Amino acid sequence: MSRDDGKSPGALRIVLAEDQALLRSALTTLLNFEPDLDVVRACADGEAAWLAVHELKPDLLVSDIEMPVLTGLELAVRIAERGIRTKVVIVTTFARAGYLRRALDAGVVGYLLKDAPAEQLADALRKVQRGVRVVDPQLAVAAWSESDPLNERERRVLRLAGEGVSAADIAAQLHLSHGTVRNYLSEAIGKLGAANRIEAYRLARQKGWL
Amino acid sequence: MSRDDGKSPGALRIVLAEDQALLRSALTTLLNFEPDLDVVRACADGEAAWLAVHELKPDLLVSDIEMPVLTGLELAVRIAERGIRTKVVIVTTFARAGYLRRALDAGVVGYLLKDAPAEQLADALRKVQRGVRVVDPQLAVAAWSESDPLNERERRVLRLAGEGVSAADIAAQLHLSHGTVRNYLSEAIGKLGAANRIEAYRLARQKGWL
DNA sequence: ACTGCGGAGTGACATCTGTCACCCCGATCG
DNA sequence: CGATCGGGGTGACAGATGTCACTCCGCAGT
């Protein structure tokens, strides 16, 4: 059904993954407007996107990060692992160094922000197809600046604390002692230069480290 | 400049306010595609939108809620206060009863969710123009369920507390005493059935009461 | 076998939080 | 006028949180 809509035979075949319906449908329409681009499927979650990539072997997967079932990053990892030739471009709201780092590690070839205008998206996709890596410039810098100072234990503890769980309850959940949890939190707070757990949580989250 | 692009003379003149550039430009393009709709300006924040409404007196303002400088709800209130005849339609990610309630109080004529497909948007705008109120059906119900138990002081205090500001600092910022702030927080925590400020903040926020 | 190191824990201390009972004062109502 | 109410405040107390110094243990290295 995507072959009779006036696309040139060599058009770039794209699978789009984005959970917000409004944006999904708007982007599908816009991209399909370009004669050399062909959105062959638009998916609302990571699982559907994975199936679509598997079934249709598109040239490109254009994906959000925060989606139900499977995130865009997990999707990218899977695609790399299975050696599928579909190139992955991430399009996300989150200008977080941690996300970009993880995306690049997963072999993603493009990382764009949702606060760039739509026109740039089509251009970026063409560049990517020609083999150019496209990363939003602000982020390319940020990614090499700070790296996540937290270790896995601190992350786990901070994540729970950020949801309002008390030190005692965190200790119970993680089978640690009350005091140890507080030590970890204290370390995390120190490393992040925060004044308390709430601020620490916010900072870590906004950097994409949580 | 918006008169020579093939719109019919009676086309609906629309100002669009949405902070995410990708969505903003995509919607502008899509809506302009409809011959009877004319996006005369697309703004990235509430302040710009306010100026645009003032200057252009459009038929419709289509606005996001969470935007820099001035939220969509504040914008709606202002428009109502000044007696401007522009109708306001809110388009947001947030299916929160509190937001809808406040929007309706501010005289908004449409409240749509970003997880409806784009085609519905144009339809909704036409309906609104014909004088029909359009509210996303799931929400219309939810809006009458629980009502916001917090008063303005509790809201202000809780908002700051949720950002990691300590009781003492909140007191300083709001010119209240240390103890009073804690009293307000305590009330808020109680009313929301939370265990501490962090949980209270999360609950209030997710209900759209913050 | 001695050393070093990282994960986990303890104990003590100063603050911060959450709760509650009660006070003060200006407005509003009967 | 007296009663009552709401915003704001105080003081006291228990418990939670943040910080630090120090211990214990297992597991590399050499």
C-alpha cells in the first residue's frame, strides 16, 4: 500500500516510533510529503516498532526515547545486536548527555531534539542515509563534558528516594541497613553538589543519569 | 503575508502556541494545509502568544499548557479578563482533571489531548468555531471526580518543596515564618494522604493540582 | 602472608521534618 | 457588642535526614 502513492522507487523507507499520537500522525504526514521519503509504518510503542523493523527491514527507524514497553534506546541496542541493517535516528525531548552517550554506544547514527523545527528532520534523515552521523550540536558538546558520577547502588537508592520512599523503607526493599542507605544518599548528594535528596534526584534526572 | 497563500477570505485565523519546535512547525504546516484554516502566527511561549493575540485578534488560539513565561491556562484567563473575543482551545499531553477544571473556569472552549491523531484537531477547531464546546471524552468524566483539596498557600509551598527547597528557604522566599511553612506542608501532606512532602508533591502534580 | 580496596555496617551528632496544641489579630456575622 | 473564623505564628517533641569517623569482611595483587 505504500507503493502506489507516488513515491520514487528509491525512496527512503522509514519506520516511525513515537508514542504521542498527535506528533506521530503529524510527522507521518509531513515526511510522506517529501517525494524521496516513505513512512512505511508509524508505531505507538517500542514493541510495535521492533516488529515493524523486523518485518519491513526499513532503511531508517526514527524513534522517540521514552515510549511504553520498550524505549528507543533499548530498541537501538536490539537492532545492533541482531545485526539488522536499519539505521536508527533518535528524536527526543531530552537534551540529556547520558541519553546521548547511551544512544551512541548503541550504534545510533542520529540524535535530534524535538525543539528543532520539522524541516530539519527531513534534511537530517537524508544526511544520515548518505552515511553522515547527525547529532544536535548543543548536545555533542555536552556529552563529553560531565560523565555520570553515580554508581549503580547510589542510582538505585536515589531513584527510590525521589519517589518519596523513606530511608528505612528503601533499606527494606534493597535488603540493606538503614544506615547504609543514608550513607549512599549522602554520597550521591555530595557528588551532585545538592542540598538534599530531592535536589539530588532532580539534578540526576535532568542529566539523564537516574 | 498570510493573505496571498490561497486561503479563502473567510478562513479561520489561528494563532498557535506550543513550545516544542518540532510539533509547532509540524502542526503549522498541517493546519495550513486545510484551505479553511490559516495559522497566522506560531509562538514558542506564552508571552509571544499573548502579544500575537493582542495584535492579530485571531478567531482561535490553539495553545499548549506547559510553556515558558506564561502557561496556556494563564493565557486563557488573561484573554477572558480583557474580554478579547478570541476563542481558546487547549491542546496538551496532560489528562489531568485539575487542568481541565481550571481551563473550563477560564472560559476555554476546547480541551484536546496530544494523544489524539492530528486529523481530529482540524475537525475540532471547526466544531469550536461553530460554537460547540469540544472536550476530550475521557476527561469530561474525570473532571467531576475529585476536586483539588489544596488552597493557594499550600500549593505555593508544595511547589517549592518539590524542587528541593528547604522549609527555611521557602519561608524566606514567601516572607513567612519557618514554622508556618511547615504547618502548610503538614496540612498538604495530610490532605493528600501522603507520607512526606516528596510523595505529596508527586501526587498533587500527577492530578494537575500543583 | 601482608597489603590495599571496595562494599556494607555502626554509632553519634546536628539539623530538618512532620505533628499538634495553642496564641494573636483583623474581618465578618448575628 | 460578643462570637466565631481564617490567616499567620509559636513552641515543643518525635522521628527522619545528612554527615562523619571508624569498623568488619572478602577478595584481588604481589
